[in-house]
Amino acid sequence: MISLSADLDRTNVASLAHEGAEVLASGVGALTFDGSAVTRVRLCAVQMLASAARSAATAGVAFSVEQPTAELVAAVRLCGLSDLILPSAGSAVQ
């Protein structure tokens, strides 16, 4: 599981994308991010998560963001990417 930092901005998105790519390359069956610490989200982070979700789907690997905070859910919803990034969150987090 890859832990997302409290402030998801351009300073840490590249390393998160790299970690995700390593997980996909390793052949494991799931790419999972822990969103429990997220307090601030920039657009680049939502884009990275969308890209990771699409890459996982292409590789036939399960993708999920576990325990997303309300801030993360709100940012993903604002971008219209809930179905791609947080399909299991639904309305669980308001």
C-alpha cells in the first residue's frame, strides 16, 4: 500500500507516480493507495490518481484508494473522476 501524504502537491506527486509504476511493474495483483492522511489536494494529484487507475486497468490490476479523507473525496468529485478513482467510496464520505 502506498501512503498518500497530507499535502498532495507537485513536490510529492512524481514520487508517488514512480512508486505506483514500480508496484505495477512488480506484477502484484493490486495497486492500493492509503488516503487517510490527506488534508490538501492539488489537481496534479487527482491527475496522478486517474492515471494510476487507468494504468492499473490496462495492466489488469485492481486499483483502490483506501480510507479517503473528505478533502480527497471532494477534490476527486470536483474533477468529475469519482467513478474512476473512488468507485467504492460512493457517498460514504461527505
